[in-house]
Amino acid sequence: MDKMIPTDLDGKKIFYSGIENLVRVEENLHMHLAKPEVNLSHVLNIDGGLDLEPVNPVDAYFRRTNQLAPYPDDDRRIRDYEKVMSSWSKECSKVLAIVKSIYSQAILLELRTAIAPAILNNGSRANITAVMNSVRTRWGGYTPAKSTLSRNTFESTPKFTNCSSVTAILLSLRYEIAQRVMWSDLPNNVDHRFSETEKKSLLVSLMDSWDELKILHTRLRSPVVQAAMTYDQIVAELLDAILPLQEAELMSLQMSSDRSHATTSSSLVAYGRSGSVNRFEAPKLPSKCFNCGKNSDGHRSNDCPEPMCQWCHTVWPSVKAPGYHHNSVCPQKPERLGKSSPASASRQSTVCGNCKTPGHDSSKCIKPICGNCGTIWMSSANPAYHHFSKCPYPTVSQLGKRNNPFVDRQSRAHMTTLHDLLVQESTEQDSVEHGWSDDDDEDDSAPAWQRNRNL
């Protein structure tokens, strides 16, 4: 809703035609100006707090107007005042427009007749106050008709029936009492207020219809007790009496809300388990066994019942056949892969760039071989041993020519012997796959330590 249209806490437009309770109307107006989205309550400053109205530097203007010697800060004070006054005037104009919008057309017409246009149409705190005071004096004052209406409203106040009715009725009584205080002019002996006895007697009589207040009503019904207390003290005692009841109502509402939420959640779960689609569950995709490739029964490779192994491509007549092993414990499965998926296995399987065997990286190779310079040692404890990654001799990719520093017969002998030992440790499958057969012709693509075995 437009912030220039004043509304009360219930969202109803604030309106005054001359017979409504002006105290209530002006309080609703001040609450509207104090809303965060409006933020104009400081213009009227009804609470007497920090006054933000700019202070006119009269002395500085006087010296400037009369061409007197200015003080050092006169120009700055005038400049700051005019800058702040520009924003203040805009805010006052908004408040004046809001104030005039709550009055009826008849009141506005009389205001135009009784108040000068310079006051009625120019936004300032003084002009806004003048307009509101004029309405209080002309339409908000005491009349016999208003007094009768006020008394009828006061005496026809409904009984207390619950906590909510207590707070609402006490607020309505406060407005009626405050309106009669506004009508009164005590210095001139004009008193239209409700008497203290009237107020206390009415308030106590409102408690007799609610069982929760029976004890309090019985005690306060005594004339002696009422005489010893003021109206405000009875109101405070009444509010203290309903405080535990208010807390009990809040707890009941909270528990009811929790049960409703639990019922709603159960209904959603039941709906999801029925034949309808459950929008809170993601659709489940069919799983496929890596070992046998079937997905009809939804089993995984670790639980595959088929007598076959995808790793070594072996099929047996049954799982009891000699040599059968499950695909999860296949001896040809690389150890570093463990129980990873086939897709990750294909990505993770590597071939050592040093010894050309699969299952480990060249940086972790522990064989006493240097595939860079083609040297083989009996063990890595040999003083001349160096790791593949720290070879001090140039490679083919670096200089285009390989130079083997170990050309004597003894070096060639122990290199060939170690090569034979390493070949014996390798599986037949590895030998076929990587071309380590002794009958193969020597080529540059073979590991350097293979080409050096015939030196």
C-alpha cells in the first residue's frame, strides 16, 4: 500500500469526520508515521525525543543582511542550514499531506476557510501543528452529543471472555478515558472525565463472566478493596492474572501447529508411497553390473553371481569350477585400483615409464633400472645407482643420441643377468603385452635396459 495513505495496524484507512474518537485517530496517525517504510515521526516529535528540526542561524543571517563583519564560520553555518532545510521541508510537506488526507471533505473545506493558504499548504512543523490544533478545537472538543456517545460506548463495553478480549477491551477503555481528559479544562473548572469510582466499578464488573478471573473478581468486588486501589492498579493486577493464561494459549497454539505440521508431513510421505509420483524423491536409475553387464535384477559387480571375471575375461561352467575366482579378487586386477569402478580403473591404470610394467608410476618405481640411460644394477644399493627421474645422462628426446657410460664387459654381464631375473619375475601375459620377448628385434621403442642386454 502507498505510504502516503495512512492506515492503522489492521490495514484500514485512518479517517476522521468529527464524531470519531480523535485520541484514537491521532495515535493511529502517529503510529503510521513511525512505520519503517514511512519514517516521518521525527517531524512532529510527539514523544519529546531528540529534535531533528534544523536550527536557523539567525545571528549569521543578521550579520550578512546588515553587511556586518561576519564570523569565521558564518558562511559554513548558513550553507549547512540551507542544505538540511531543503530535505526537512520535503519531509514536512509529506507529513502535512498525510495529515490533511485523514480529514473529511467538510473539515477540509472549513480549514480552507479558517486557515490562511500560507499555513495550510506550506509544509513545516508549525503549520502542521496549527492545522491539527484547529481540528481539535473546532471538531474534537466536548459536545453533549459526543458526551452521550462516549458514555454509551463506555457503559456498553463487552465482558472479558479470553485473553485477547482483555487486551482489546482495555485499549478501547483507555481511548474513551483519554478523550474525556482532552475535553476537560481543569484550570477553568471544566471536568468531563469519568470518575475513578466509575472506572473501577466498570472494570471489575467485566470480570464476572470468565471463570479464569473468578478469584480476582471475588476479591476486587469488595468496596473496601476497590477503595484502596486506583484504576491503573486494578488494570496492572488484571494483566498479571492473565499472563499465565496467555502463555498457555501460546503453548497450545505451538503444539497444535507442530501436530499439523507432522500430519502434513505424514500425508506427503503416504502420498509419495502410493501410486502417485512423489516429487520429494529423485527418480532411481537402473544399476548395471560391470562384471556380467546385466541390470535386470539390479545387482552390482561385487555381488555378481555369474561364473565369469571381466578383469581376466575368463568364463567357467560354474562358480564351483577349478580356478574360479570372483572378479573382485582377480589376480590381474591392479592392486592400486582396489574396489574402484571399471571406469575409474581404466583411468587410473598406468604403465611405468621406467620399467614399462603396469600398476605403478615411474616416480615410484623401485626396480634398479634407469630407462633413461639404459643402465641396470644388481640392486639400488649400488653406489652408481640413480633414479630414473634424476638420471645425469642425456636421453634420445634431449640430444637425439643415447650414450651408455657402462660399456665394459663386466657392466654388460651384470646388466644381462639382472634382466633375465626380472623377466622371470614378470608374468607371461606382461611379456606378450609389452614386447619383452627375447626373439623380438631391437628397436628404439623398447626400454633402454632391454636394448642394452646384448651389449
